[in-house]
Amino acid sequence: MLNSYMLMGEKDRLFSLAKGESNADLRSAAIHWLGISQGAEQLGQLYASEIDAKVKSGILNGLFIGGGARQLIAAAHSEKDIQLKKEAVRYLSMMNTKESADFLAELLK
């Protein structure tokens, strides 16, 4: 069902499930499919309000898959958990975008 939402471009439905689903497996799948469907804006919003580290890690992965460099940079800047911050930076290091290159260059200064 969730992959059907992705194929149909139903980012809003995927976002609703990623935000409000009580079943952890279904919620993780919605986050994954939202990343595949280029839902970086929605995942960025979700990351900002999420408190569970495992879910945040899944969101970071979705942002990487979906090319959400800007949202990964925001996560790296705001994240207090050092492991999640490292994960965001690691994903950024594998992206070939000007934003990610600029962010990494700034880290090295």
C-alpha cells in the first residue's frame, strides 16, 4: 500500500502516516517511502519535531535517499545527539551537492 502512495506521488498521505502512525514498522516504512518519493521538505519537518533517536536515524536515511542536503545540514546544525549529528555529516559527505560541499568545507575550517 505504501509503495502505491509513493508511485502515485501521494507525499501528503505518506507524511501523515510517518507523523501519526502508532505502528512503528508502518511508520518506518512510510518514512522510507517518503524519502524515495523526494519528500525532503516533509521529512525535514518531521525531523524537527521527532524525539526518538531510532526514528530520527530513519529520517536522516530518508533525507539522504531523497537528496535532502539542505534538511540534512539543518539536522546536523541543530542535533544535540552526537551519533545522529555524525550520521547526518556522514550522509552529507556522500552527497554531490554544492550545499553539502560548502557545509563540509565549513566543518574543516
